[in-house]
Amino acid sequence: MIWLGWQLEGEAKILHAPYRKNPETKNSTVPEFLKVLRKFCVPFISDDKLWTEFQAIKQTQDSRTKPIQQVANKIKHLPILLPKISDW
């Protein structure tokens, strides 16, 4: 694998060592390693992945299973139903 004058640093360098030692991936190209690196890094920060995981959460409420977003919306709007408390 030729790195064309640039070197890896930080986490990428740490991940690259076992990648190069693996007999199945030791002759991989730079773009192939970058795809593996992207799969490792992107899911932790991807808004789409987080949104999909959030939408998959189910909550049981009143003996019914509901998507977590419905439960969150109900909790968000509960203060509207409560009377205002004041010192008077």
C-alpha cells in the first residue's frame, strides 16, 4: 500500500496497524481502508443513523406499545395541561 507522501495520525493510525496485519486486508488499497474507516467512524455521528435508532425505540404506556416519539411528544405537551402555579 502506498500512502503517496501523507501519513496517518491519531485513531486512524491505531486502526490501520491491525488492518495491515490481517492477511485478508494487508494488500488493500487506500480507498478500501478509508471505506472501512468511514464505516467505523460515521455511525457514531450520523444524524440519519441516530434518527433511525430513535424511531425504532418502542415504549409501553397504558398497556400499549407506542413509538418513543409519541411518548416524547405527550411528555413535552404535559405542562400545557397542568394549571399554572403561582405565589398568589
